[in-house]
Amino acid sequence: MLSKLLQTANLFHLLFFIDSELAAAKRSAGCPHCGGPLHQSNYMRQPRGGPVGLPAEYCLRRSLCCGRDGCRRRSTPESCLFMGRRVYWRCVVLVATALMQRRAESQSIGQLSRLIGVPRKTIMRWFDYFAEVFGNSSEWLRIRGFLPATVSNDCLPVNFLEYCIMQSQDALSGLVMCCHLLGRGG
Ligand SMILES: [Zn+2]
């Protein structure tokens, strides 16, 4: 069920809409270094793992550049669609890792890999990242304090994703909530 969501264009519409708002808010706040005006300086990425035929603008990684001479520094808005420099969409990373963590014994990693179209080595890398690094990342620590203790730190991201789905009307809204909270850092 979760894997099917990754092929749902509406998921990406919603995340794109949130990212647009995050970028607008960042832009209107001005340059964090000097307070100068921020101009758009987006660049194209080729994220993997989503449905074919998404609008090209969804693949734009938003970026802002200070317009003041002597500063010109770049600032990058928070994003629900993208997760750092990873080449897959954030939702794909989350769902693939969650499915890996909740995988039935009868399901091999190879089967999971074919189901979501991500190489098994990549899934294993994400799995290790969440097991070893993510629990202490600033991204997670910023939201940890707002969550009930029932969301365990031990099995992330699946515990957090399941919490978001429980709080939402349906799995799609839950996945959006999960990407949103992680993307904007709480
Ligand atoms: Zn500046």
C-alpha cells in the first residue's frame, strides 16, 4: 500500500505546494547573513523513484542567493520533496526504509527492491543511515521534543511514519505529514 503511494502524483503535488510555501517564507525573511534581498537561483535535479510525467518544475531544487554586493551568499530553503543531496525523493527514502524495517520474514530484500524500484544496496545504505546516524541528526532532534514518548527512537523512520499515519485521515496524508515535519525540521 505504501509503495503504491510513491506512484501517486497527488503526493508530489502536495509536497511541491508545501515546498513552495517554505521557499516563499525563507525568501521573505531575507538573507540570514546580512538581511539583503534574496533572489531565486534554483537548479534542476533529476530525482528518482516517483511516477513518470511529473511536472518539470517539481524537479527544481529551490535555492536563493543574496542580492547584496559583498555577500551574495546562497541559502537553501527547507524541503519536503528532497532529502539533502540524495538522488531519490525524500518520500521514497522514507517509504523504502520503512518497508525494509517492517518487512515480513518471507519477503526478501530483492523482492522489496523490485517492488519499489530501488537497488538493494541503496536501500541497505538508507537502512544503515537511519539505524546509526538519523537518531542524532539535527533534523530529527528538532522534532523529537514535540512527539509523544511512544514514538520510539529505536526504529526510525518507520515508527515516526506510522505515528504520522495514525494522526492523519489516510496513509497519503500521513506520508505528507511525515515528509513535511522532517523537511521543515519541526
Ligand atoms: Zn546577504
